[in-house]
Amino acid sequence: MKARKPRPGDNGGPPLDDYEGPPWGKGDPHIFLHWQRAHRAAWKSVSADVMRFRMEKADRLGLTYEEYSLEIMERGRYLQVEDVERIAEIKAARRKRRRKSGP
């Protein structure tokens, strides 16, 4: 099986559209299983106290827990109130996703 060539912005994860085939798409199932395990580990590896802290911080910034945590995991940044531009970008992306998946 030929591995799929990653496109810009592709993290090697499974397809997110209405694909009817196997969950790993047209790519290598081995890579998919590693990606799936890493994804689960990233979201389960924090203590209850850290999770509570992030939830409170996200709420104060007007973000969801997932948005705040992704910023830490993807960019290594702990957003602050002063990060107005980045917070606005995250919220704009949220609105765009909602419009795309709307009714």
C-alpha cells in the first residue's frame, strides 16, 4: 500500500469528511493507530487539578477547554488576557466551523 502524501496542514490523522471506507482513509493503518493512541494520550494525561485550572482559565478567556488545551499542546503557549489577537483568531475559527457544520 502506498502511503498518502501529506498536504500542508495535514497532521496524519484520519479523514474528517463523510468518507465511507476504513477509519484510516487511504493511508497506512499503522500510522493511523499511532495517531489515534497519541490523540487519546494527549487528552487523558492531565490531572484533575490541571484540568480544573485549564477549564477556569478557558472560561475567563471566553474559550472552551478544548480550544485552550489545544493552544498549549500545539503551540506551547498558555494564553493570557493580553493575548487578545490570538483569542480573537480562535473564536473566529470557532464561528467559521459552526457556520460550516450548521443546520
